[in-house]
Amino acid sequence: MRPRSPQFRAPQSRAPLSRPLGWLTLALLLTGVSAIALPRLYDLAFAVDVAPTHLFYSPVREAFVFREHRGNHAFTYADEHGETFDRQTFEQQIPFIYYRNMALWGLLPLTLEGRTFDADTIRDARQVFELKAREIADRRPSIAVYPLLESNPGRARLRFPEDVFRMTDNRMEFLNVDVNRVDAALTALFTEALTAEGFAFPARLVAGKPTILKPFDEGYLIVDAEGVVFHVKRTDGQPRVVRTPIPADLGRAIRHIKVTENERREILGLVLTDDDRLFLLRAEDYGLIPLPTDGYVPDRMDAKLLINPLYPTVVFGDDAMVHAVAMTPDFDPVASYSRPVPGTRGLPHDVVAGALFPFTLSLDDHGGAFLTWRLDGHGWAGLIGIAGSLLLVLGMARARRAPWRAAAPVVALVALTGVFGLLAALLVPWPRDDRASLAPRPAT
């Protein structure tokens, strides 16, 4: 018999997940999803909600008082010197904030600094201005068309017009929203009114409050190409344009204007500049009143101005620190105070999370309106979770008798990503060392 010639069997193709590249792709995807999902699930199960610190200046104590939320509905009421109160005593320290409660308790009228205040006096003198980081013009998406309300509607309430306007390179263009066409007559009317006052196109900034839920309408403040600020309203169907006396060099530095129509009609709004200065804009003469906000970082801090009869107070801060400055009625600073916000750092669930997860991956708005990816490391504490995960994956490799070439990429992934990589190691089949399967089989 003729001897049979040796036969070779072609190597079988490996499943995609057994190849290192295929395994790595799926493992990295699962690791990334775990880095987003696991910390959020952990927070949902164990995190303690902690509200921001509320800081006020007390005209009764002539000191700052605050309310802190330390989780589980536990509040601390105290002053800057460490004296604590119950809730009712705390509210009595800031009677201009809780004046309705003061009236219910029979504590009005009250006398402070030789002046007597009843409920009506306090209500008429109160006003609150707020600028949140997410409201700043360049930190939120916007559609650059605006409704210009009739400021003299001839009725009790404002109403929306049938048109909107937009600022183009050379005109103030009105669009009829019913037919979606340019209103040539209105466009010419308002463009000519702006040009007559010296407006330089195109506009740098358009600021207003496009809602009918306000007592009256003040139109828009528009900064032109040269930094001049114009006040534009529609009154009895006609344009009313005022070239304000705000210096053009300051106008060119304006980053945001928040218009606030209030029945007191004293302040037109807040003005924020590129160098983080904050001003009040007087309604009567468009004068700018600088606010004492040293340390204010508008990209991550919210600011609030509490106006009252004796001590207007500006408060600004983020999730780490809160600052407050009390002022005279003429906005001259008289006292200031800063305090760390308790937050969740150092609480048991936060300590465990820092050790369990080496980092967290999240979509965060950073105080604005746009979501961006954010990677936060947990420092040395995260090595604890990595060490525990490495021990587990090495035990798995030993139990499976996995060759080092197959176990090495898994161990490396876990060493870099801790529990997130460990989850991938548990769910994704490990790559195989198939060098032996590629050798020719002996002839039969």
C-alpha cells in the first residue's frame, strides 16, 4: 500500500472576541459605560443631598447669619461668630427676608437704627436680582430672534406682537411670524431710528426679557459694533431709541446684560463685564453702580443681590465657597464674610466612593447650558479599589489557568481602571493564546 501523504488541517478562524483587538474594543466600551453608570447608581443608593448654604446679613445682630443643610433634613442656623439658633430665632434675625412671618408673630412694626418698618414699608423696599452662571449670554444656546413688545398696550397686560426682530449686518430686521416674511415697513422704521442716533451695525449684544409675565416692558438694550449701548422700545407702534451715556470702552467690555423690569422702576438690570465686574444699571439715567464682588467667577458662580431698606447684600458662590458683602443703601461695603459650603466631601458615602472608584466620567454643564465630558480623579484613595480589583482578576486568571499572554491585557486594563475594568473582565470573554492551535496537526 502506498503510504498516505501527510495532511494538514487549515487553522480554524477565531471568534472575534477571542482576538485581542476585538476583546479590547468591547472591554473599553464596557469600561467607559461603567465609569458613567456605576458612580451614578451608587449615588442614587447612598448619596446624601446637601443644599447650598444661604448667607444673609442681619440688621438685628449687625453680623452675617447662615442656614446650612447637612443632609437628611438636618439644618444648622447660626451666625458668623458660631452662635446657633432655632429656626424661628434665625428668621427673626433677618426680618426683611421673613417680614410676613414677623407680621404673623406680632413683631411688626419694628425699629432698627432709629427707623420704624412695617410690612408695607419693607415690601416696597425689597428687591432681588439674580444672575446664574448658566444665564450668561455666551454660556447658553440662543436663537437670535426677539419679540419687541408694545410698551403701551392700552390694556392691563402685555401681549406678544405678531412679529420678531433680528439684528443683521446692516439693519434691524422685522419678520412677520404669521407669514414668515420680512416686514419691510417696520424694518425701515426702526433701522432709520437707530441710524439717526448713531448706531453702528452689526450689534455685539442684544439683551432683554422676552416674556409678558412682567409688570411693564422696557424693551432691549443693544450694544453696537463700537461698544455704545442703546435702549430700544416700541411705544404706540413707534420706535423709541435712546443712546445711553455708558462709555463705549466699557460697552465693548460688556459680556452680559440682564434686564429686570420691577415695579420700583429704579434699577434696569445687571451688567457683567469681561473682567468679571458686576454693575447695577440705573433706570433713570443709565448710570452704572459697581458692586463689591472681588473673587466673583461668573463662569462657575451664581450671584444674587438682596436689596432691603438698610443693608443691601450681594451674595455669590459655588459648591465650595459662598461669599457675601453687606452694603449701605448707597452700595458702599460695610462688612464681608466667606464660608465653606459643607457639601458631601468627607461624608461616609463620599469616602467609600473615593476608595471604590478610581475616577468618574460624567456629562457636566459646568454651570452653563452646554454639556461636556468631565473626568474627575479620586487621588490616592482610588488605589484601594484598584488594588482590590487586581487581586480579584489575578485570582480569576489563576482559577482559569489563563496563559500570561491572554491575562496580560485584562490585568493591565484593571490596573488602570479598577472596578470598571473588573466589570469588563467579568462580562467579556478573555482573549485566547491560540499559538498552539496554529501549528500543523500530525498526520493520521
